Amino acid sequence: MERPPFHIGMRVGNEILQKQCSHYGIEFGALIEGRGMYRIGDKEYALEAGDCYFFDANLPHLLIPDAGPSFLSLFIEIYGAAIHALVPFEDNIELLKPFFDTAAGRAPIVTGQPALAIVGKAQRYIADNFRNSFTLADLARQCCASESYVSHMFAKVFNISPIRYRNEMRIKWAYQKIIENTESIESIADQAGFSSYSQFVRLFKSVSNKSPGQLRQSKI
């Protein structure tokens, strides 16, 4: 039987495993309730509610819960090349951050390979084309899904709409350009993909808490 590319699991209770274990896949996890420690080799690391952790594939480790009224951890394991199939390696953390928001009780879990695959494809397309002009309909066509489904699942993972995500990437790109060179802010806004300078300024303030002009002046 073919191994699924990932699974999401949870551990409840204070039972201590007898020996260190390892997995074929990489593991991301978060402790939601309780306290404990992770033993990796001969080293021990304290773990408290709200802490997140990462284990590489085949790394032996042992979770040791403290005695207490409750203990709950949430984890996701991703096998082999599956994580690269979701999004490029450098963007993995961006995709998986909402998993830890879920662990902290701030967002719903998105499960199932089709949903994550669509979200990953949408995120990758935006990352490759954020300075270009495209609509939600264009993005949906790239994902072979409806506009409403792409928008809904993307917002579940990233807590913002795909278009807002694209615009924030544009702002981050423009932010670096304003710092790095003396080119006019209007030209940078245009290169970032904004057809409206007033929209650029408004979004820039909402993302960076300062105007483009204020950022430019602070770097002179």
C-alpha cells in the first residue's frame, strides 16, 4: 500500500514511551496543553504549552510529558519529497505557519492532500507572478478549481485572501527596493504591480506602519 504524503496527529495523556523513535518523514509539532521535554540523543529540551518544534527525518527523539492534569500535542509528518511537491522549499515555513496557529487555537485545520495541494499550487503561482497582473479567476484556472473554493481554502490556511497575499508580497518587494536604491517611489510602485499609487501607499502603511516616503527618509 502506498504511503500517504503526510498525516496530522495528536497525542493526549501523560504516558511515557520507553525508547526514542524516529520517522521516515520530517515532523513539525506544537504543544497545546501541559509541559514536558524532548530527549534527542543525550540532550534534553524543555517544552511548554505554545512551543513549536521540528525534527528532521530519521532523527531519534523521545517526548517525556510532565505529570499533570492534561497534556496535548499536535503534529504533522510529511514524507519524502511530498513537502517539495506542495511548495518550493524556501516557502515551506510560510505554508506551515498556519498549522501552528491551529495548534494555538487561532485557526481551523485544513486536512487532506487535495486541499493542501491546491493551496500550495496557488501560493506558488502567486510567489512566481506577484508583480504581474492577474485576477482570482486566473489563479483559480491555474489551480483547476473554482474561484470560491481556492479563495476559501487559501484563507483557511493563510488567514487572508489570495489577492491580499499577493499585494503583501508586492509591498515587501517594494519595501526592499525603497531601502536599496534611490529610484522614485512611484516607479517602484509601478514595478511592484500597482496601477494605483494611492492604493500602494494605503497598503504600504497597513503592512509596514509607515508611508513609503517615511521609509525613504529614514534611510537617507
